[in-house]
Amino acid sequence: MEKLQKALEKARGQRGGTKAPDLRSHSKQSHLRGKTAKAAVKAPLSLWDDLTPYEPNPDLLLRNRILTLNSEAEANPFDVLRTKVFLLMQENGWTRLAITSPNKDCGKTTTACNLAIGFSRQRENRTMLFDFDLRSPAVADMLGRKPNHGIKAMLTGDVPPKDQMLCLRGNVALSLGNMAISDPTQLLLSKHTADMLDKVQADFAPDLMIFDLPSMFAADDARAFLKNADCALILARAEHTTMAQLDTCERQVAEYTNVLGIVLNSCRHADVEGSYFGSK
């Protein structure tokens, strides 16, 4: 990861000496939204209790590399990421986290699912996961449960959120897609979509809202939505994402929101210290 940071600093310097993105550069609007959400009274439990329960299949989750349902050694890297994300966002008063990547197959959806499922073990916190990769929704298949109504029906107001979302362990709401949308940019740019998300946030008062977005280079969908997020996490895959792609993606994301951090996925390394879990 240190090599990645040095390479990014070099790339930033080559494009004009710019420093790493300032986490407060977009804070005027997003920080106010975070403060409003933070000050809001917790939503009545009945609102969350009205959501359709989601009962995960542990074997299916493991096959799809979702490892955070329980506290195990395999879940530790995602648990560390979960804690870092939560503390950074809490420090800045942020609620909405977008997850994207430069190109496909970087593990953004897997990471989004692991974060959300991991937060289900933090029972005092309430988290929402939205599958906003509308051209190619994958979260429902990974979790093994498709909703009766698609996410588009909720965003357009045809279906109330309580009838569209599922709920894990009473504190993680899942807004999933049930079919691909051919041209979702208009929906993502719509003021009605922004208003609906504001209403969901006001009504349910989540501590964290996670949005699984498309890859930045796949289409313009991620750009259409990023202005609605307080910050973004960028996923890169070792030996797959080039430094040029990562540098360009970071710069483009920073035009619309705060870059919370970069996660290097599929990185080979030796376990030099051994496992803490199971040791005496």
C-alpha cells in the first residue's frame, strides 16, 4: 500500500503538483447534510421493523466472498476497513458513502456488501445499502434475495421505501435491484431522486448510507450521482488497474465529492505475524 501511495503522489506531481484530495474540499454542502442527519432524532424502531426481514444463507455469502456475517479471521480486513470508514465519516459529520472503481472487476460490490453486512454486527448503528449500479445490479444475486419491487420504483415514488427495502438483523436496510435499467443516467440526475434520498434519510435516520455505484469508466452513471454523496471510496485491483487509470479516476471523483480513500484489492502478501484469531 505504501508503494501505491508513493506512485499516486508521483502521478499527482506529474499532472501539476496537486496534493492529495482535501477531505474537506466539498464539505460545505455535504457537511451541513451530515450535521443535520447527526442532529436528527433517531427514527422510530417501528419504521425499521416494518421492513421485510432478510435471512442470509451463510454458505451462499461465503461462496460470494461476503465474509463479515460473523466475527471470524477472514472478516478482519473488512472489519478494519469498516472501522476506518465509520470513524472518518463520523469525524467529518458525513452520512453518505459512494463506492466506485476505475474499471470493472475491482471488487467494489463485494466490498460494499461486506461493509454493510459487517455493520449488522454493530447493533447500535443503522446502515443502508443501495445498489446503484443500475445497468448491472449484482447485490441481490450476491445476497441471494431479490426484492418484490425494483429500486427504480422506490426512487420514482411508485413504491414506498418500506415496501421496497429488506432488513438484516433489524439495523441494516438493503435497497436492491431486481432488473437492469438500460439508461439510468436520467434517473440518477433527477431532482426527484435526490429528494427521495433526502426523505429516506430524514425518515429512517441511518448512521451510514452506502451506495454501490458503477465503475467510473463504464458509463457516466457514477458521475451523475456522486454530487449526492458526502464522500467516495475508490477500489483498485492489483495487477489489473493501472496507475494511470487510478490517477484519472481519483481526479474525476474529486471533482464531485470528497475522496475518502483508496482500497487496493487482490494484493498478494505474506502473513508474517500470523493470525490473532484463535491464538492464546
